[in-house]
Amino acid sequence: MSNYGKGTLCIQAGYTPKVGEPRITPIVQSTTYKYDDIAQVNRVMTLQEFGYKYSRTGNPTVTAFEEKVRILEGGAAAVATASGQAANVLALTNILKEGDHAVSATTLYGGSFSLFNNTLKKYGIETSFFETEQPEEEIAALFRPNTKVLFGETIGNPGLNILDFDKLSRLARRFDVPFIVDNTLATPVLCNPFLHGANIVTHSASKYIDGHATSIGGIVIDGGNYDWNNGKFPDITEPDPTYYGARYTEKFPKAPYLAKARAQFLRDFGACLSPQNAFLFTLGLETLHLRMRAHRENALALATFLTDHPRVTFVGYPGLDALGRERIAKYFLKDAGSGVLTFGLSGGIEAIDLFVKKLKVAALVVHVGDARTSVLHPASSTHAQLTEEQQRASGITPDMIRVSVGIEDTKDIVEDFEQALQ
């Protein structure tokens, strides 16, 4: 099925019904699964045999969703989680422990920055941050002997910078650490980070994958392209006493990282995805290729309009600037950016507040990536817990408005912004 186009995969991948079975992925709303033989249950519980045992660690509807995203991203295995934030927590804590060090881009979603800068620090995990356009050798100087991961977002939220995959993947290989990429704003329809050197990919499925602002969830995909047998990750290569001494690299050679994540993280932390939300995400994926085309077209049209407006101090959209277009052409599967843009509004917070109140089509919401156009003031919301210096390092200015451009008629979106700016 990997030879099919993205549109076909969005609709067909992940679930293949047998004769007489439902054509549409069914919702298996069950916590438990029946067995007749206690020896078989033991084999399932000890990773000797595959089987569903309890929906915290696996469920048929969730599996169908995981498979669809795995195929779309071109990975080896996937694990769904209760939220996008849980996906990033899983991706990191699956390999980081007390005394370890991470290197991360500064241009991150506020919750992800706080995870690195505040929460992981409490557990003895330090992070060094870099600005995405820093020279390679300056970023290299941040790596330490105990560095275990390199992290970034394909499209920074809300800075909207596009990662230089070539530079960062070179650094990951040079220091022999896994390269983790949050691909939420690009989606697997526009960009597949595994093609450009990433080893682990995460998504907040609550955004474009859902596409309708109905459900919270996340997913982690293992590229199966990192050699864990380098002495840095004994929890993956050495026997796990909680599973009768199983070694993940031996038992699950294609994706040992994700096998450990499912067996340990979901078992111990319980941040699993519900079958209902998995069904809604699977439904959302069926139109992702169509929606992303409309999001891109509308975002570019609105960005172009805002560029010439006298009240607008700047416009940020990868499809407008030369570096953004260059990286889209190099790394993206399509020829345009995603559906998010930013712009600055003169007049201070009072003008921003008045502008937001005047909008009719767009709404003020703490969300991004669904069918409806929405706006947000990052400095006072998603990134309010950051200092002004940290906000600027993340690409946020006090006058910045983030726009998640929906798939309404282009004319109506542009006219709504025009009347609100008057």
C-alpha cells in the first residue's frame, strides 16, 4: 500500500475488512478481551505473543488509527496517546532519565517549551536551547557526553520557522542521538520527516489530523532507523525484569523504541487514547489531503492581503519569504506551507483586543488546525508562562496574532479580516 498516493492512504490505510466485516473502522468500545487459556494470557502479558489484554496498552480501533498514521509517515510502528502533549512526554521520557541532557529548538509550542524548561528539569533532565537559524557549529557546542536527544518542530508554533532538516540530522548523526520531530503543523500529507533524517515523529492529533476540534489525542511514530545498540540506551537493549528479561532490541528489532514505550509508558502512566477519539481521528484523516490543500490556499491568500495593510507591522508565513519557500521546496511533499500564519498589529493590546472582537467569521480560541478560522494572541495565552525574553526567542512578539486559517470560502475570510482591521 506504500506505493499509493497520500489521498488514497488517508482513506484506505490502516484497516482492511474481511468478508462480511464492517467497511468502516468499527469502534471497539471495550476495556477487556476474552481468553480461554491462562497460558495464552501469560504469553500475551509477558510479550511472548501479541494480543489485546486491556485497552490501556492496545485496542483494535486505536490500532487502526496508529496504522494509518504509521503508513502515512512511512514509519515502522506507532503508539497513540491521550493528547499531543502526552505524545511528546512519551517520546522523551521513554529514553531520558535523571542525569541526561537534551538539545532542543527554542521555537516550540508553549507547553513543549515548558516541558523542557521546567518540568523535565525537576526530574534531573537538563535542556540546552538553540535558535533554529544558528550556525551548525554553535548548535554542536551545546551537545554534551550525556546528551540523549535532539528535538524540534517541523514548523515552529507560532514562530512558523521550518526546520533545516539537513543541518539537524547531520548533528544527530554526528553525536549519535535520536532526532525527534513534532510534525503537527505540517501533517504527514505535507512533510515526512523520516525522509530527511528524523528518527521519531510526534503529532498532536487534536489539530489537523482531527480537523474539526472534537477530540484530544496524540501519536508517536518510530522510524525504525536508529541503532539503539550504542551503549547509550540500556533500558532498550538490556533485559527488562518486568517482562521476564525481554530485550526490546531482540524481541522487536524493527521498532524496539516503540515496543518499550507501549509496554512501559502506557502500562505505568496510562496516557492512552480512547477508542471513540481514535475513530474520530481516523475519520478526520480521510479528508486530511483535501483539507490541507484548502488550508494552504486560504492561508496564502490571507497572508498576501495582510502584507499590504497599513495597520499590519509584519506577516509571518513560510510561503511568503524566500527561506520558507526554499525549505518547502526541499523538504515538503507539496509546494506550499501549512494553514497557520502570524501577523503584527499596531496599536498595542487595546487594538488587538478590539480587532478580535470585530471578527465575525474567525473566532478567538485556544486551538489551531481545525476547519474553522481562529485567532489567538500567543503572548497572553499559550506562551504566557514564558518570560518576554523566552517569548522572543520562541519567535513571539507582544503584537503578534496567530491565525489558524480555516477552509471557509477564501473571499469571506479575507473580507472578515479587512472589516475588523478598519
